[in-house]
Amino acid sequence: MPPSSFVSEQEFKMFHSIDRELYTLLTINLWRDPVESLQIMALWLWLERTSLNDVVSKILTLPDVLIHEIADEAVTCLNCINNDHSACSSESYVIPLTQSVMDKEISLRFFHENRLKATEGVAKVANEVCIRALNDIMQRAVARNAAQSIADSQKMMTAQPFQQSPVHPGFSQMRFGSSDVLESVTPENEVPPDDRTMFVTFSKGYPVEEREVGEFFTRTYGDCFESLVMQDVQSSEQSLFAKIVFRSAATIDVILNGMGKVKFTINGKHVWARKYVPKPPKSQLMPSLPSV
């Protein structure tokens, strides 16, 4: 397009309509942080410039849950660029969804070895493109989030006061002499499913069947899960993610072993798993904001 100094604000935003669509999805639909999301967009646009790949267009073809996931990968890349973490230089730290939209092998090692170039490039895109093209959406998202925070605070202030009862739900009463002792007996099936769920992603081009996933976790951890749901795709397409609801939340702790994300190999194919993070619920009091 012509130099930005000769382009009106409306024309500039229209030229970047696809970028605005993705930024709206991140901040309005997925409720991600507006400032962080602007940096994410700058990173993706910088990758487009350096690879001549339609990164943004390809990300928009993904389902929302994977866009949320690839945005998390982008945050990891930004942290690697902005901090000299030696762990980032390891090829074992992979970013499968970013690889899939780049159509090439790329890992955190790439960002670690190109920190200076990436830092300058991302900052240039953020200042020259993202702030100008996305500022109005950012303002809407910030205002929406602030109003939501106020609404949540008001709900808490007007909530009914806690009423103490002799025996609380989820506890049983036991007597030792003249004293009443409360013993926690909260069963696992009372733990919300979202708190017992893991999100699993697969590498594009290396399809993993539902049977393989189920057999792997059963063989490794026993009869540990109550449901396994793969991404719903056409028979000719590959599922890129799955959600597993475990019988016990403690199983997730065992699997992660203190890590945020772990990598498995199932029949020679790489699989990544992390705790499922549901999309924040939107308040019914907040009006929906129109898409771009």
C-alpha cells in the first residue's frame, strides 16, 4: 500500500481489515488482554513480513479454542524474545500451532537466536501498524473490561451475606466427646469438569486417532479419564486438539508434574498437554460489541 502518511485513517484500517478481525476475536470474543494482544498481532505480522507467509489469514481459519492456544504460544515467543532464557535455545521447546501456520520447522530456538532482529521488528510493526490500525478496538476492549470489572465488584458487594450452618455442604459432622469436628469429604465428582480437564494438541501432518490417545493415557495412568472428545472435523481432515476430562483433578497434577505444558510421544507422534482454561463467561449485563 502507499506510504501511511498519505493514507487516511479509514483507508488504513480498511487495508488492515483482516488484522482487525483477528484482533477483535482475541480481545472481544476471547477476552484476552488488549495490550498483550496488540503485541501478539505485531509478532504475527512481523512473521508474515519475514516469511512471506499469510500467517494472520491461516490463524483465522482455526477454531476459537486453537486461536486461544496459538496466542499463548505467541506470548511464549515474546517472552523468549524479551528475556535471555537459555531454555529457549533448546529444540525441545516447540510451538506446534505456530509451526502449522508457518508451514516450516520453527521453535523457540529461532526467536532466541534472532532476539535483536525480532525485538526491533516487532516494535516497528507495533508502532507503525498495530497502534494505528487497532487503537479503536483496543479502546473498546479496555472500556468493556473496565465496565465488566465494575459490574463484578458490584455483584460481590450486593451478594447475600454468608450464613453459617452447623454442617457445610461437602463436609460431614463427626463427634469427639463434646466437640463437633468438620471433616472434608468432597468427592471428585463434585469437582467441576473444567477443573478436571486437560487440553491436548497435535502436530499438523501427524494425525493422532482418538483410540491412540485413550490407550496411551489408560496404559500410562490407568482407568483415569471419564471422557475424551476430539475436535470435530470432516473425515478427510485431521483433528488438531482434544479435551480429556479426568476422574480426578489430582491426575492432572501427576501428569504435569509442576510444568505448565508437557510433551508426550504417542506412536512416534508428538502430543502436547496442558490444563484446560475455559473461556471467561460474558456478563449478561454487558451489551455485545459488534464485529469489525
